[in-house]
Amino acid sequence: MPSPRLLQAFTRHVQEKPDSTALVFAGRRVTYADLDRLTHLAAADLDGAGFGSVRALCVPAHKSPETVALLLAAWRQGINTLVPSPGLGTAALSTLTAQAHGPLSAVAVPGGGAVLSREETDPTLADGFSAPDPEESLLTLTTSGSTGVPKLVPVRTEAFDRFGDWATEKFGIDGTTSSLSFSPLNFDLALLDVWTVLEAGGTVVLADAGASGDAGYLRDLTQSNEVTLVQGVPLLHRLLAADDARYPTVRTVVFTGEAVSEQGLRDAFAACPAARFHNVFGCTETNDSFVQDIDPDAYVHPLPIGAPIDGTDAVLLIEGPDGTEVLRGPGTGELLVHTPFQTCGYLEQARNAHAFMPDPRGGGAMFYRTGDLVHRDADGRYFLQGRTDFQVKVRGVRTNTLEVETVLGAHPDVVEAAVVALPCPEAGTRLHAEVVRRDGTSLSSLGLRAYAAKHLPRHAVPSSVGLACTPLPKTATGKPDRNSIKKTQLNGDV
Amino acid sequence: MSTVANDPIRAYIVSEFLAGEDAEDLTDDFDLIESTVVNSLGLVRLISWISETYSIPVDDIPLEPAAYRTLADIRGFVGRAAPAAV
């Protein structure tokens, strides 16, 4: 956890078990003593850069022991680190840095140390954004706005420690844990599979971001390092289970991010015969909110998202005759949650009024509006039904198809565009765009993909494009009939 | 520009990643990675296809996307690794 408690635990591990492996990366073992040495090299560069007292620092999440060390060093100096995806474009990155009131960026250097730079940014970009307070939070995560600039979510130190306590007990994390870190360091999943594991004195096996689609690489990595904890989107579990691979050392399997197929579940049961299985549900704003333990001999599919985690309060909102009301008993409504792990709000103050609201039953606790449509059955189990808006998950990343449509529609040669999510055997969900081109223009589907790739993050770029000359089918209210487009695609009637 | 008939690499890219789409402007220098026509999963499929089609051991094939950015890059790599094949 990015908290003083994590740093104390780390110092203790360096003293008590210096030769234990803290990280494995690219075939290299980094002991706790090695990681401590890297942390001191990074700290020296932070001190020596001549920028005076630093309160906020942008550290792009290049996955490496040096970046882990740089973050530890910054936290030790009481600096709030903004950790964005290293794949963000330079324009988006510089906007984010400005919004977080941190003109300084630091990139870890292979072998140890860091290079600091000061961004020349437009200070008015920070208008309306709170400055992150290192007293309250040492880490600012980003959530994938599917277009443009991500949202800034500070993670409270005390919320982190509470999450660490819960996860450590729930998933049996200790000094013998060896976790596979599959997702990027900027994802909230790293709070469990990197930071909680390091706090416990375990080993984190960092999967190379560039080889994340490679089943053979992941299998070798997991088997040769005797991984015990695997957390990730269904895609990861599917890759691991390919070719009937077996992982006798895995004790804990955590599904997260999106719904797992029944075949995916069965393959995971077979691949990890000694493991306990869990499904967790949450988002960056609240961290995990629901957990479901999965018994391979007695499970239901689709899986429930489970029951609220201890300390989590969940409310379903419905539209009643007199406006919005709280659903009592079984039924379906929009999920609102309050968790012990949640953020104190986006840095952008204007966003908070829509996303957070006080307990609708009365009381002061702040609830996060998830936008998830959830069904509660008579036994109090919760099932995800979909979204109240246009959000889907593509490779575990929240993506708003309406926003993708807006970007495609902004192309000068496009008359209208509709984007639908289709099931995909590899990635779970993929996006398809149906686009009407302006008469007499030469826009091609390749041209449109190249345009989309320039203006959208990779996960939000449609993986197939249909160019039509006739208007898109419409609903009675004149909106693109996305259901009809989806059906046409699913039936292969292209 | 090569035609599909004598360009198996182009034919593979079109059938595997651009099925049903107009691929007329898929030029030799079109950036397949940047445009996300080939994503990280697609890259693994592409590499395994190259390995099988041209009998190049997988271990001899670089995993980094930069080696497969364009049709010209792929053709160049295959030409160096399996000169008899192209």
C-alpha cells in the first residue's frame, strides 16, 4: 500500500530478509536488499534534481523494478505520485500533469535512479481541480475515460491500509505469496498484486507489458516462479489455461474486471487444481466492493457479483412514481456503494456532484453512483445486469461506446456512426463501428481506423469497421438502432 | 502495389484482421500497429502464422511490435529470416 505502513513494512523486510526475492522482472530476481538499493538511487535523484520541496510528481507507469523503487522513494519523501499509463499521448499526459498541480515528471532509469523534468504547462488547466494532498493520499490513480484525458482519483492512505488488511486476510497473503502482476502498474489491481504483496514481504512477478497476449510466455513465467496468486481479467485466466497448462502452486485465483464465461471458469478450475477461486467486483473510485467465493463443485453461472465486502454498504436506486427511490427487497436498480476503501473524490471538483451523493436513506456517508444496473435476489445476492449508460468493458478497461461514436462522428467525412460491443472469443468484448460516409468522399475503413487510433486510447479503437452508404437503421425516437446493428453483426449477416 | 495473388503476407493480414472491410488502401507503409489493426493478441497470432508458414523457429522471431509495423517490415523480416521463401 502506498502508505507509511507499507514503507515501514518494506524497511522491516529489507532488514529481516534482505535476500528474499521482492520482484522478478525479465528473468532478473530483485531481492529486498536490491530493491532498497534502487530506492536509495531514486531518492538521491529526487533530492538532487534541484526542484526544492516536491509535493506532487507524475511517474508514468513503465513496468519495471526501477519504477517500483521510484514510487517507494517518492512516497518515503511524502510526495503524492500521479501514475498514468505510459501509453498516453504526450498531449494527454501533459494535461493530466497540469490538472494534478504537478509540473514535475520523473521517469525511472534502467539500473536505478530517475530523470526529472519540469513540464511547461498552461496553469489554467488546473482551474477547478483540487491539489492532491500528500498528507491524505500518496497515490493518484487514473480511470479510463474512454476518450481524451482520464479522470484523476486520489487514493486515501487510510483507505489503502484498510484495503490491505481486508485483502491480506481474504486472500491469505503473506511472506510466502508469489503473485503474478499481469495488469499495468497504473491499474487499481496493482494495489493488491503489487503493493499488498510487497507489504506482506512476498514476491511480485512482473509480467512484461509487451508480451501480455502471449500464452506461452505467461505460462513459463507463472510456472517457473511458482506463482501462488493470480488476479486478472478473464482474458488472463484464459491465456493461462491454454494448451491444458497446469499450475499446482497456485493457491488463489481472483477474477475481476468483467464477467467470466462458464467455459473460462471450468478451464481455470482445471488449470489450478489446488486453488481457491474468487470473483471481485469494484472500480477505481471505490476499489473492491463485492466478493464472491466460487466453489468449483457448486457454483451458479452467471456468477453473482457476490455480497458486499465487510464495511461496504450497497443501495439500489429505482425510478418510482415520485421520482428516484431506494429499492427494498429483491429487484433491479442502479447500484450505489460506499466502501471502506473509496476515494475522497475526483480532483476535478465539478465531477463529484454527479458521481457521489449522500446516503439516499439519510445519513452522511458518501455513496458512489456506479452506473451499474444490478439485480438483487430474495437471498440478498447481487447480479450484474448491465449499465445504465453506454459503458462496456474492453479487455478490462471501462469504455463508453457513446464517446467513441462522438469521436468517429467528428471525422469530417463521417455523416453518422454507431458503435456496439460484440462478444469476442479472445478479448471477451470487442467494439464494432458502423459508419455512414459522406457522399463523394474517399474515406476508407483503414483511414477511419488510423483516425480513431490517433484520437482514442487503444482499447477504445473499434476492432472492425463497417462502412455504409445508406443511413443507419433508426429506432422510433430517431436514434441509431444499436440493437439491430448488433444483431446483424452477431448473425454474420454483413 | 502487390496484388493479393502473389502476396501471401498481405492476403493473411486482410483475411485475418480486415475481413469484410475494404482494404484497397492497405499500402506497404500503412502502420498496422499504430492503427490497432494488429493489437497485442493479433501480434501473437501473426507471429505464430509467420513461424508456421515460413518455418522460422518462434525463438528466432522478435516479439516487439516495431518489427511488424508495416507490410514492408514484415516482408523484410521474413526475407532475412527465410530467404528462400520470399
